[in-house]
Amino acid sequence: MTSTKKYIWGTSPFAKRLSEEIKLVANTNLTVIISGESGTGKEHVANTIHRHSPRQSKQIVAVDCGSISEKLFESELFGHEAGSFTGATRDKTGLFELANHGTLFLDEITNLSYANQAKLLRALQERKIRKVGGKKSIEVDIRLIAATNSNIRNAIAKGIFREDLYHRLNEFNIDIRPLRNRKDDIPSFIDSFIEEANADLFKNVKSIDKKALDKLIAFPWPGNLRELRNVIRRSVLVARNESITQECLPAYLDLSLKSENGKNGYPLLNGKGLEDVLHKTEKNIIENTLQSTHYDLDRTSDLLKIHKRTLYKKMKRHGIRWQRNT
Ligand SMILES: Nc1ncnc2c1ncn2[C@@H]1O[C@H](COP(=O)(O)OP(=O)(O)OP(=O)(O)O)[C@@H](O)[C@H]1O
Ligand SMILES: [Mg+2]
């Protein structure tokens, strides 16, 4: 399951610190919490830590904590014995055991229910698991990496994440900045994504012209590296010659607020009233974010930090229609 994708280290002071942290912690057995907005590269960093660690010859097993049902949590993580519950027709090895001597990557850790957090904490403290329906404890030797795109401290304050589990996990913290706050790294990511897209799409794009590059640097990238990578792949595909020009870039980048902003970064009134401008600005932000997430409503509401129901209401008010797979 280890990603074979190349890790681009970047050149900004932040990128240098991040790469030092990755290499430093990779050599240890410390549990790591990686935090960062969606698409900033949390999973990629987790894979890179594993690949640089003494456990590299073993597996890194990823667990999407948000998608494991409340009921099946124990069985998925710790395994079960045949006949232990209806539907358990044969023995099952859990993800903890699969990751033995390797790394267990717990993605979206704050999505775990409070009850399952307690079960996880127990397993981490004891480094032993017991299969559902099993009698004996099995010792496991795993290195744990957890990721979250929400603020764990807020989740603790709200009482939805256990503080004891947080301290158990937080032996080392890596916080990945959003792409808009590390713009110096954009050119090196672009070069590498072009190279990757050339190989995948059998193209021979060699560069990006200045105007196109400036546009990509100015864009706020709500979907972070994932969005930049998608934009580059698409641009490489449509490029007719060896350089990516503005025409190759998706039109939605032009909808960016930038075109309507004054020098100080605020939207210009242009003779309109405040309410009109705010309304238009909100519509633009929602549309841009929807396009950057490919109309994934969960991710869009996460990025906008509003409830999904509020997003629906706003989309309706602005006449924005949901589209599939754009
Ligand atoms: N340093 C990097 N070098 C090259 N590619 C990267 C790097 N960081 C991220 N990427 C690419 O960006 C995309 C998003 O990365 P990843 O899936 O790791 O993000 P994430 O933070 O886990 O996102 P999410 O919160 O949505 O799960 C992937 O295609 C990944 O390969
Ligand atoms: Mg991820």
C-alpha cells in the first residue's frame, strides 16, 4: 500500500523545515500527528516517513477512520474469529496485525467515535490486541502515524476528541501549511507535476510560460496540492506545444477573486453597494471551492467551514447547481 509517488521536497524555508522534520522523525518510533488542510499532502508525508524509516521493508497500512462503521471498528482493526457475530463466517486478520512490524496510518483521526477512541487508546497503551471473539492477546509492534484536517484542540475543547488519546498520539507533531502560505514552493511542484503528467499521459511538455505561472502563483488553491496537481495534469493534456500557456489553464482559475480585488486585496465596490459585493464574493468563493473539489459537497463544506446544510442553502440562493464529476 506504500505510495510510490515521488515526494517533492520544495525550496521554501517552510519546506526545508518540513523535510528536516520528516527525516528526523522517520528514524524513530515516535507516534506522529500530521495536521493540515485537505490536499496539503498529509498521507504523502506519512508514506514518506514510512519509506525513510527502519520499517520500510514492511507495510504501511492506512485506515480511513471516517469510513469504518461504528459497529465494525473492532473487527476491522483487531480482527475477529469465525462465529463471533452474525456474518463472521471466517477468521479475519485486523489492520493492526497486518501492520505488524510496519506502520499503521490512521487517517482523519477526529472522525472516530468517542467509544472507539477508547478502544484505540487501550490498544496503543498495551500494544496488544484481542480479536473479537478471541481469548488470547496478540502483541503488536507498530509505528503509528495519525492525520487530521481539523483542529484537534478544538475537538478536545468541544468534548468530541479524548484528550488522553491526543497526548498518547502527539509525540511529534507535523503541521503542513496550506499551499497559499508557501507560494515559493509552487514552481517546484509545478515542474515535478509536469514531469509526472508527461510520463502518465505520453506528452512532452517542457515548461510553463510566465503569464500562466503568475496566474498559478496568484491563485489561492483551496484544494492545495491535490488541486494544483489536477490543474497541471489537465493543462499538460490540453497543451498543443511544449509550453503550458494561459489558454491551457482551466477557466475557473479566472473566476478567482483576484480579478475583482483592489490592490489591498479587498473586493472593489465599483459603484455597487456592500451587500451586492458581499453576495457576489460569497458566490465566487462557493463556486471556486466547488470546482476545486470537483463538486464534492463534504469537502467543500469542510473547506468553507460551514455545515453541509448551510452550503446547500447558499448554493440554492446563488442558483449554483451541483454537477457530477466536473
Ligand atoms: N510533497 C509532495 N510531493 C509530491 N506530491 C505531493 C506532495 N504532497 C502532496 N502531493 C500530492 O498531492 C495530492 C494530495 O496529497 P495527500 O492525499 O497526501 O493529501 P491529504 O492532506 O492527505 O489530503 P486529504 O486531507 O484530502 O486526505 C496527492 O496527489 C499527492 O501525491
Ligand atoms: Mg489524506
